[in-house]
Amino acid sequence: MKKTYFLVIVFAGLLVVFNSCQKSTSYRALIITGQNNHNWKVSSPILKQLLEQTALFSADIDSSAKKGSDMNAFNPDFSRYNVVVIDYNGESWSEKTKAAFVDYVNNGGGVVIYHAGDNSFPDWKEFNLMIGLGGWGNRTEKDGPYVYFRKDTMVIDTAAGRGGSHGKRHEYEVRSRNLEHPITKGLPARWIHGTDELYSQLRGPAKNMEILATAFAAPGMGGTGRDEPMLMTISYGKGRIFHTALGHADAGGGPAMQCVGFIVTFQRGAEWAASGKVTQKIPYDFPNVGAAAFRPDFKELTLEGDLAKIATYDFTKSTKYFTDLQIRIRTEAKTPEALINFEKPMIKLLESKDATDDGKKLILREISWMGSELSIPVVKELAKNPSLKDEAEFALARLQGAK
């Protein structure tokens, strides 16, 4: 009997250790919102979704009191979190809350400044040191210099003038300035961002700040004619801050928040702010200099999703999902065993009575070079279909030749 109790206690202890290990592998995030000149009721739930879909974060949203209410009631416990996301641009917090936030960052808490979050608190010295650069709120030369790039050189400009502007919303090219930083490592040197405000004339203390990416504010779109900072990191005390000027929220998030470039840099920036490292891989659908890329549902492309879309394909549609499948196979399938992991679900698509002939043609094209003898029976059967005969016979000849 004693032996049984001993085993139960040991097992319970192992469960406690296991559960505590599981919890230690994730981060807690707090999204501060509730007042903003931007649509925080749209943006904050999306930011929560983006954090949680990484499987690295659990995220809470804390909304301040309404404008004109007693701000003393707004007193988040920052110490419970690894990273705080600022989706806030409103009335000043109480002195108690501000002191708690400064203490949190000083002691190593991570922060993400999101879009209009850099408009906040123009008169709060510590906050402006944390964000590096800010705009609007009557910011002028008294708050620090403009910082921008001219060609490949960073310019610290102490000229007098307003802080904060943007021209017409449009798609624009983002240029990486440091491809060795954990947040931007592996990203394209240049990529197209979905229609967004291009924040310009940001100014501030700019201390302990590194600019990771810029965008050219074209005069034809009402811009400054300068390469303006879009992604930045700042250190304050022991804390790490990631500052993104991207991501204006329209209904449903809109093109700025649906842009894969915004999504991925936000997710990677949050992980870096929380931990000092980035473990997330660059996704297959990250945009390049040719065109922006979007996730209307904010979810990354998957093998299952690719095949589901290909199953409904017709020749008038984009081959985006087929291209993603091709890239996956060429990147991941380094061994015969890995190839079979792709081949088996592709065979299921070929066997499906619901999949379109156009979708099957795409799969036959791909399976012809990477398939094994597993594919031969279904390809033989498809060769009996007049609309698939040519593609199936071609695939069959290659498969049998390889065998």
C-alpha cells in the first residue's frame, strides 16, 4: 500500500514538473488599448490573434477607461507579462501606472510599440526614450531630431518643424537596413507592404535605437522624399522595445494589417522583445519586391490549406497555392522519406471525386518528378479520363522511368 502511495506521489510530482516546463516555453503578452485616434476595436483583437497563432504567446487585452473618465482606475499589473503591446493613443495614465510601467521595462520587460502607439504621451520623457521616435501631439524640435536615411546613410536632423506626418495611403516598398538582427534575419532586402499610412517626420530622443527597415516617402504621394524609419528597436534599462510604424487598421484589418510583411515582422518583433531571440521561420508567403502578399484570415499558408485550394482550382485562378506547394517540396523534401510525406496527401487529392480536373493537372505535373511507385496506380486510373489523359500519361512515363 505504501509503495502504491509512493508511486502516486512521484507521478503527481512528475506532472507538476512537466506542466511547469510546458508553461515556461511560452510567453504572456498584454495588449494595452481603449483609447486611440485609430480603430483599436478592430486592431487589438487582431493583434491578439496574431500573437496566439505563433503558439508562443497567450495574450490578454486590457482597455483603459473611456476618454474623460478617471484614469486612476487603469492600473495593469505589467509584472505578470513578458511583453506589453501598446495599441494606445489617448489620455495620460496615472503617475502610479506610469511608474509601474517604467519599473517593468527597467527590469527587463519587453514592449512592442504598434503604429499610432508612437503618437502617445508627448510629455512623458521616459516613454519617449522607450519609443525612440514619435509623431504628432505637438512634438517639435524640443522633443529631439528627425531621423531618416538619405541613400544608405542615417541622418540626424535637428531642423525645426512638426513631428509626425503621412501622405496618401498606398502600397510601398520596405527596405531592410539590418539583415543580421534576429527580427529581420532571413527577410528579403526589399519587399512590398500593403496599402498603409507611411509615417514620416518622426522625431524624438533616438537614443539606444537601431533602425531595422525604412520606406521611401514619395513626394508624389504627399511624402517627404526621404527614407523614413518603419521598424526599429530600442533598449531602455534591461528592457527591449520593438517599434513598428506599420499596420493601420481598417474594417477587417484591411490591407495594412493583412499584409504578410506586417504580420511576420510584428510576430517576430514581439518574440524578440519578450526573449531577445527569434525562433519563428520566415514563411513561404512572405512578400518580395514584386508584389505584396496578404492573409485575409491572418493565417499562414499550410500544406493542408494549399492542397484544399488546389483541389478547387480552375485555370482562371492564381497559382499561388500551387507555387507555395512547390516551394515547400523543394525546401523541405531532402530525403525520400520526406517526399513521401508530401506524396501521400497529393495522391488523396488525385483520388478525390470532388477535386477539379485543373487541380489534378497541377498535382500530376508535380508528382511526375517527385512521386514514387505509390503514385502509379492512381495515375494509371487517371489516364483513362480523356480530360486528364495527356498529363497522366506524361506523369506515368516519368514515374515508371524513375522506377
